[in-house]
Amino acid sequence: MLPAAADHAGPPTGAAEPMPDAPVPIRPMQFRELLDRPFGLVQSRIKQLAAMSGWAVLLTAGLAFGITALTSVATDDSDAAVAVAAVLATLLSIWLLRLYVRGVTTTVCLAAVHGQRPGWRAALDRVAAHAGPLTLYQVKYTLIGIGVLALGTPLIITLPMAAVWLGWLRARQYPTASVIFDESATASVAAQRSKTLMGGTEWQIVGLWLYLRALLVVLILPMLLALDLISDISGTRRWTVTALIITAVLILTAFAETIESATQVVVTVDRRCRREAWDIRIPRIGGQR
């Protein structure tokens, strides 16, 4: 079957269907499934992911709050300095949290796809083993995002086009983290392999990527209302509001990155089935495949 024809195939091309309770079926998936399956995948490992990400949120929130407090002491509680320190410390914490959550979620979700259930220690060992390539990928990911948005932000009219362009660039590298962990690939090899897997289907993933961003905006609104309500109850004390905002931003970051990474795993399964017939199982004959 030609790749163009395979991209529109939905039913399994290989042997038996996976077990009904499998969080991700090993077969080509329709676009609707690419939207739904990541949530089911996260739900199947929700306790482990919540526990492993929860303590990271606490640590990074403590880091951001600590840097802000130290800046306040060092500058005699200058409002401008504290505000700048809070923003920069939160951005640093967001970057570190995303790196960690991406590694943990990718590891745990890939294990679920393969029918494994590693404990938290084994999952952390896998993340540590691939920390180098993952960090290089994250640095490139961040620089591309900053560069594209810097070009598109000065003119409001160009911002939507910049967002679509960024989505297309993200789509080309969508399976990269999954390839790093599943195939023990270097960052450069994983990036090249990701381009091969995604060839010709980037715009479908752009739609998926934009959908996840829209979902994030919908989730931000009630959180902002909740923060406003809590600040009304607790008063307008600066440190209370600062701690609440930092914590809320990091919780939202962890949730968004968890869903994003799970979606990347699901897309990787779909692309490998379409491009490499990953769902075909060759029966053993005489002890050989």
C-alpha cells in the first residue's frame, strides 16, 4: 500500500486486535481517536503520573518562591525587582518542570503501550538514562518557540500566522521524545526519524496541536476565577498572591505537559503503524518469524 493511501486507513492492517482494555490500540487511528486516546492513556496510569509529577510541582514552586524571596531580601523589598524575579524564576521552574514531566509521562505511557507497568524508581531510571538527548531536544524546542513567537509578536496581525507556523514546526518533531525513549536514540537521530514518520501528515497534527492549546485556554479561565476568589478571601497580601499564582501556573503546566506528552506517544503509535506496519504480527513458523 502506498503511504498516501495508508494515511487514510483506519482499520487494523495486521493480525489480532489488542485487548479491549488496552489504553492505546496498536493500529492506525482516526483523528478523533488521536484527540481522545491520550486522556484514556493518562487515566490508565493516573495515580503514578500524579504522584511523580506532584512532588515535582512542589519542588519547582519552592524553587521559584525561594528565588523571589531571596531577591526581596537582597533588594530591600523592591517591588520592581521582586516582580522581575518572580517572573524569571517561574519561567525557569516551568522549563525544568516541563523537562521532567515530559520524560516521566513519555516513559510511563510508552510502558503502558508495551503492556508494562514500571514502578516509580524504574521510571526515573529510564528518564535519567535518556536525560541528555531529552535535554538537547527541550533546548531546541524552546529556542524554536521563542524565535517564532519573537518574529510574530511585534505585529498582532502576524501572530496567528506565527502560531500556525510554530504548530507546523512542532508537528514535524512530534514523535521525537517518544523515539528517544523507545529506541534509545540520540537527539539528532530522533529528530530525523520524527521527520520521516511525520512526512505528509504535518497539517493533521497542527490541528491536534491547536486543539490542545485551545483546551489549555479553556482550563485557564476557571483557574483565574478561582485565584481571584481565593485572593478575595485571603486578602491582597503580596506573598500570598505570589505563592498562589506560582503554584497554579506550575500545576497547569504539569497537566498540559502530561496531556501533550501522552498525545505524542499516541501519535507515534499511529505513525509507526501507518509507515512501518507496526500493527502487523508475523506468526512464528518452526520457531522462526
